[in-house]
Amino acid sequence: MYWNTFKVGVKNLLLHKLRSLLTVLGVILGVGSVISMLAITEGSKKEALERIRQLGADNIIIRSVKPTESGGSDDSSSASASQRSRVLEYGLKYKDLERLKGALPTIKKAVPISLIVQESQYKHRRIPNSRILGTTDEFLNVKHLEVRRGRFITDVDNYLTANVAVLAAGAAERLFKFEDPIGEEVLLGNDVYRVIGILKPQGSGNATPGGFGQQNYNEDIYIPLSCAQLRFGELQAIYSSGSRSYEMTQLNEITLAVTDSALVSQTASMARKLLLISHPRHDDFEIQVPLELLQQAEQEKRVWNLVLGSIAGISLLVGGIGIMNIMLASVTERTREIGIRRALGAKRWDITYQFLVETILLSSIGGILGVILGIGLPLVVSRVANLETEISFWAVAISFSISVGIGVIFGIYPARRAAMMDPIQALRHE
């Protein structure tokens, strides 16, 4: 009996194909929008979270920041007397690094970074504004980078002030194309450096916000910190609107690796207090705690998912109301049919079941088509807009379950209304 009722329900829906399609259109759009919106936002949020994770959950990043108001300094011996009044000295210093290492027992590593922007060249290939980072051997572990070939900078390289360089994947490709960089010499600024290693490609996850621009480790060139200090110095000339000024910065970044992630916030607070002692301006450095950024991003992700779920829920609600409206019209059209069924012995449950089958079929078909739409749209967006998307199983399962649930909830009233009809009055209906 139930199978026959199911077949009759399918037959009734196929008698009005266009009306059935228009009825489930709201469910299709609702389910499709839920899945596609969540897939697109999940992909973008996953990429943002990955960028923060690449900074290290147990790291504290301290960066030099140019003060908003330029002030002169007379501490530079390398500038002439006329230039000294125009030298802006700011940011982190080597003594800050030593103070942090000596005063904070919760840190296991402290990695200094000195940034130089200079032209790099190999034969006829040039990169006008290469980011050259002077650092130490602990940089790899703290920044979660890996060597593809060769080796990274060592303590011996720093001790000997050796002119050696390690190329990130992007820099190696731009300078050498298909040639082997290992053992070759590149010109950085006015000095020649021997390439000793190449890093693995890191992808977009290593594009770090803040600091010296949108730093992409794939384009960097690494040299010993002692080389950066000796070969390039700390004084940089800045040309702007026909005038010349000088800036002096010893270190652009210090990354602290904390022994326990539970101590990150406490260590960051202590580091700030230590730095404020030797930085009276208070605005020439900033402290970034990736763990706090990660927690904040995950909280925003939960809120955003709730908002998207509410919007999609409204769409499904509208679709459910459309199904109920059509089913009420169907009950009115089939009043005489209901009377004949009741007269032939059909019970109220049989009538209720008949109409529930039709509404659940409508919502299920809408849910299936919506799932196809929701999976297809993110794939198109990924291919056309080159955006990362991530379709999650739970989003598909929940969206489809809600669509079926809507069929049950919004089908109960029309089904009960049909079942409660007086058979005699139903047979007299014209």
C-alpha cells in the first residue's frame, strides 16, 4: 500500500512538471546558497588562518615601525654634520635582542632579521627591489620553512661574515629560470654572493600581513646577519620630492619562540615592558602575537558561519512556505478525489500520508538539485576567480537534511487539512 501511495504521489507531481519545478525553486536556491557561500567563505578563511598559523602559534613577532612624526638624531657617525640633523633613528636594536634573550626565561629562540631592499642580478636577469634578509641559522625552524636543495645559513657563516646566499623558490626561478643556482654567484647590491641553498616553495600560506609590507617568503634572499650589518650598514638614504633624508634601523624584526604556547601572552606582555624602557617614543615598534590573531580569527569564523546559516535559513523558510502554499492549492483542487478515497475506505492517516509523500518528494528533489548547484558554483568560482574554496561534508548533509525537514514541517498542515475533510462535503465539491 505504501509503495502504491508513493507511486501515485510521483505521478501527481509529474502531471504538473512546471508547477512542481517552480515550487521547489526556493529550496534549490536556499540549499545551493548555503553550500556555495560556506564553501567560498571556508576557503578564504582557511587561507587566512593558515597564514596566521605559518607565523607560529608559539611565536611572538616584534617589528620596527617608522614613527608617525620624524625626529632628528645626532647619534650617527657615518653621516656628515649637515646630514645628522635629518637622520631618523628608530626601531629595534641589537641591545634589545640581548635584553630580551637575557631577561625572558620563557623563550627558547630569538631570531633577528635585518631587511635590505637592493637590486639582485645574475647575468642579464635582474630583480630591481629584492628583499634581502640578514638572519641566523634558527630562522628556518622558527618560520617553518624547508630547504629543497643545498643548505641554509649557519653560525659559521655569520662568524666568518661569509658572502653566501640562500634563495627562496620564487627568487631562484626569476634569477636562474631553468639553470642550477647552487654554486653560482649573484650580485646583491655591490657585492657578489655564492648561492648555497634553495628553499621549498611555500605557497600563499607564507604571505604574512604587516611588518615590511606583504612579505612573501617565496621572493626573499637570505644572507648572514653579519653580512647585512657589515656590507649594507644601518643607514639608508630616502629620496622624496627632490629632498634627501636618512633612516637608521638596526633590526627590522625579532621573532621570539616561546617554550610553551600557554605562556605566549604573558611573554609578550613582559617583552613589551622591557622594550618600553629603551624606546621612549613607544611608537617605533609593534608586537604581534599570532596565537591571539588565530583565536580572534576562529571566533570571527564561528560568528560568520552563524550569520550565513541564518541568511540561508531564511531562504529555505521562504522555499518551505512556497511548498505549503502549492500543497494547499493542490488540496483544494483534489477535494473530490479525497472524498472518493474516503468513501472507498481510506483512513485519515492514508490521506495524510499521501500528501506528506508529495511534499517530502518536492523538498527532497529540491534538496538534491540544490546540492548539485551548491557544489558546482564553488568549483566555477575556483576556476574563474582563482579563489580557494572548500566544500565541507557537514554543510552538504545539514543543508539537505534541513530541506527534507522543511518538506515534513510545511507539509503537515496541508496533509492534515486534507485528512480532516468531511467525505460527504468533499464528494459534493465541484
